[in-house]
Amino acid sequence: MSSSVLDRDLADGVLTLTLNRPEQRNAIDPELRAALAARLDEAATDAEVRAVVVTGAQQTFCAGGDVGHLGELRDARTYRWLSHRLSAMIDALERLEKPTIALVDGVAAGAGVALALACDWRIGTDRTRLLYREGRLGLLPTHGGCARLVKLVGLARAQEAILGGDDLDAAAGYRLGLLSEIAHGDGATAAHERAVKMLRRAPLSYGLAKRVLQLAADTDVRSGMLAESLAQGALVLSEDHLEGLAAVDERRDPVFTGR
């Protein structure tokens, strides 16, 4: 299934969403934003979807927000409203309690980098280019492009990425922590293999671990530990926890059901 701007493919529980506006380097316009938001909402509630891979068509990841009409956004209130809607879609990707992987096969810039940073895992290829060129337009990274980056890699590395003036290839992105790994073969295969590894964790365990990690990045240690305890209190009562214990005793792989 696909729309005009977003291709959807579900195989073995892994949903691949491919941004498909190659003439605009897969820049996110209102139609693509709405399509992504709808697909993420479906992924969150569809039991057949166990993991999500986000990538771009024709060896480009995403050139960011579509700047074709930026010059027309002279009303700050209108800009903030439209910006909020894009940020909300990217935030939804971060909150999705299933494995999310960005396959950055080609150029990522602006909101495209922010989209990748919202994923749990980011894979680069020999075509990856991470571009921080907002300053050439008199702007700065938004939609988490600054805030989320600092949380992920720390202030010094974020300063190097955004203020250093270099376009980052896969090796530089990996060194700075923007990329989790570099695929040395087919990127789609690497993304699928990574999803399989991530899916070894019980679904409820994965979702709660993900949310507790995000909370811990924004709060004090005591509050983070309280969140750990509350989440663990729910998990010890789950059927998957009992299945994990049984699998250890029986020396077999567990079969989790998400309950």
C-alpha cells in the first residue's frame, strides 16, 4: 500500500515507510507530514506492526521541511502553528513504543535530520550526508534539531555538528553519535536485521524501557529511578515475564505475545 508521497511496505512485522518526493529530495510538505502522522498512528495501534523503518526514495533520505513557501510565512503565528504540526509528527515517532529505525541512505538536512534523531536507531551508508545548513538561510535547527541532539550526543558534539560548518558523512556522523551504525552492504538488509535484533526484547519491556530512557534524559536520577520501579512493577506481572522465566528454565528461545 502507498500514497502519492509515502510508500508503505509491511514484511515480517517490519513496516517500512519510504518518503517519496524525489523531485523535492523527499522534503516534508503538508501532505507528506499528514501521511507520516497517519501511518505512525496506525503503526502504534496495529498489532501486525512490530517495528518501523523510515527511509527515503532514490538514495535521498529527507532534505527537511519544504522551503518552497518559507518566504511567504511572514506571519510568526502562522509559522509557529505549521512548525508545531511538524514537530508533533516527529515527537510521535519518538514516542512510538516499538522499535524505530532510520535508514539514512543519502542526504538528510533540517527536519530530515530531526526525523532521524527521533528514531531509536540510525543507520548510515556510504551515501549518507548529514547537513546543517540552516545558518545559510539565517535560521537554526528546529523540531528537536538542537534540543534532541544535545540530549543524544552532549553539548560539545552537538556544537561540533551544528556550528563546525562541515557536512557530515557517515563516518563523521557515527563518530559524533548521530548514527548508530554504518551499513557496509545493502542498507535495507541492515535495517531489517537490526529490527530483528531489537525485537528479541519482549514488546512491553521494549516500550517501557524506551519511555523510561527518554524520561531519564529529562529529569533527576531519583525521579528516573522511581519511573524504573513503577515500570518494572507492571512488567513483573506480565505474561511475557513468565514466558521469559520459563524459556530460561527450558533452555529455549522465548515466544513473547506482548501481554
